[in-house]
Amino acid sequence: MNKKISLGLALALMFVITAVTFSITMIFSRQMFSTTVTNVSQREAMYDKLSEIDSYVRKNYYGTIDETTLNDYISMGYIAGLSDQYATYYSASQYAELQQENAGKLVGIGIRATRSESGFIQVTEVYPDSPAAEANIKAGDLIVKVNDIDVTADTYNDAISEIGGKAGTKLSLTVRSDNKDREISEITRRVVVTPTVYPKMIGTAGYIKIVDFNENTYDQFKKAVEDLIGNQGAQSLIFDLRNNTGGLVDPAIKMLDMLLPEGTIATATYRDGSTEVLGTSDANCIDKPMVVLTNENTASAAELFTQALRDYGVAKSVGTTTYGKGVMQVTHSLKDGSAIRITVAQYNPPKSANYDGVGIKPDYEVTLTEDQAKAFDTLDETTDPQLKKALEITNSSTLLTQNTETTTTEESATPEDANGETTTTEETPAETETQEGAETQTETTETEPATE
């Protein structure tokens, strides 16, 4: 039997629903209004305080105010007040340098250098097709004079700055090689492409050292992988990300797309809880044994690269726990040519938990001795225990793959025994060492080598 509701009761119910809806809306609106008023009041107090300081200083300060410098420091102070360890303010000139760095280019003579024990500029790398290469400057050389600056421990930073400059301008150097000084009376600064990928063959393994992720890294990486596998016959790949502090996320995602099967590569989670897919991989991938080398200075995009390969089960990691930077920054340019960089989200690997502040624990933990760490740049496959372990893993995996392929071929042949019956041959692959790995992260402030 159908029950009918009286018109009066229906109107009463509608009134109650309307009243409840109105009340909830008013409560929410008041909260929003209170938050807005508080924010506005706080901003007004901040502007008033700054105005009060500015007014007093301009009336009483004895010196001369450089308006550009003052504005830069005010902006720096604001960003510093966020307590965001990755936030930065860039002046117009600093932002121009950052853009050039992200583009994988620099203006200078094309060297990577560090300070020698005597305080000289010690060349650790000469970039190909650079002014330094054309001037026959080599790794290991010491630069003892830059223009009129005699390089010492006290003048080192000034000398490094002097090497940089505008493209097309000239400078002079005194270079010491094998304890003999030679004068380079004129060398011209120009834009130089910075290498970030260093490939070579070690036995049957393709070894690729990646020192940074910038706009050139993907192209360099793609060329290296194709050459190692296609031309030199690499049976496995080792990616060395030790001391790689990250860089741009987009190149890392494009590189991972080459290596991974179809699926999500990375996502970002914003403060409102929303999630964005940063990149996906298609079905094309490289089916080779892979190992990643990491240490405590492996951070940011380098950690994403490492964990994404592990999440899909296509690589193992060797070394020590990484830095632990799983947050994403965005650089926003301002009207006067300056810029700010602030943290806007967490970025997450494909399947595992975010590793910010924890780091990524390797599948195989191998540490360097203090002496090995000091001589890190000179270690090779015979003296580097982490690299030796990586080669052991890839060689074992390659052998296992070859054995599996042999077994498959023999089974498909189905040979007959003496009685005419079909037989198959079973092979047991050699046992390989496995170890469960967890994720973790952290970061250490370390002076990076100078590049000019």
C-alpha cells in the first residue's frame, strides 16, 4: 500500500533541509572568511613593518642604498623565511646562469676543476670541442695564473670567477704541466656544451656514468645506450649515479621510458592532496640485466631513476643508502628577470613509497674504505668494490639468461632417445645472490667541482 505524505509535512522537511544546508554553508564560509581575514591581516602587518623599516632607514642611514641589492636581499629574506631547505631566490644574473646550466651549457673555457692542495686550480676534466681542448689543456694540469691573478688558496674563488665571463671575451692563463709553466696569452670564452653522460665498455657490460640531469642528458644517454648495445654488443648495463645530486625531472623520465616496460614512471602529490602523473612509459623497453650504483650523495632525480628501475624489477642497486630527496621544486620567473624556486609537491616512484628524508637502501650494500673514498675519481673496475659487485651481478645475470636461452632451444628440439621416445633436457641455473632492499633518503651539503 502506498503511503502519502501531507503537503504540510513535505514543506516542513524542505525547510529543515534548507536550514541545515544554509547552516553548513555559513559555517564553512565563516571559516574561509576568517582564514582570509587572518592572511590579509598578517600580510598587512608584514608590509607595514617593512614600510616602517624602509622609512626609518631612508631618513637616517648614513651610507648610499643600492636599490637592486636591497630588493634582492629583501626577496632572499622572504624565501629564507619559508624554512624550505630547497627554496632559493635567484637574482636576474643568477637566474640567467641557472637557465644556461639547465640547458647543459656554460660560458667559459670548458673545464671542470677543483682546488689543489697548494691552492691552485686543478683541471679534472676538459670538455670536448672546448677552448681548453683547443689550447691543449689536459686533466691534471694546474692553472697558476688567470689574467693578473696569481692563484693561491686566498685568490682561488676570484680566479675561478675570472675564468667565467661573456662569450667572445678573452683571457690569459699560465698552465703548469709536469712542473713546467707555459703561457697561454689568449684564449676566448664561448658557450660550451657540458657532458653529463660518460659511457664505456667493461668486458661485456655497458657502463654509463651520469653526473647530472639537464636538458642535454637524455640525448647523450640515448646515444650512449644505442652505441653500447647496438655497436659494441653490451650484454648488460650499469648506471653509475654516485654523487649525482639530481637536476631536472623531465630528462630522467624520458631516460626511464627507454628502459622500462609500459606503465607509470612517476607521480606528484600536491598540498591539496591531488595527484598528477608526471610521466609514463610505453611498451618498448630494454631487456638486459641492469644495476644502479648509488651513494649518500645520490639525490632527487637520480633517486627517482634508481627506484623506478627497482620498482619494475628490471635492476638491482649497489652501494650505500641515498640522500633522500623526494620533493619537487618549481622555478618561477619574476617580472624583473629574477626568479624564485619553492617546493610544490612530493614526487613518487611508480610503485613504492616516497623516500623523502629516508633515502633508498641498496639491494647490495657495499661501502668504500676511507682511502677508497678519497681516491674515488681514480678508482676503476679493479679497485672499486661497488663497481666490482655490480659487474659480478650483471655477469651472473647474463650467464643465467644465456643458460635459459640454451635450455629453451634444446627443449624445442625434442631429441629422441634410443627407443624413439621424445626426451627433454632439464638444466638448473646457477644460484644468484639476492637480498631484499628497502627505500630511504637524505642529503648532504657538498661543494661541487667548479666548471668554467
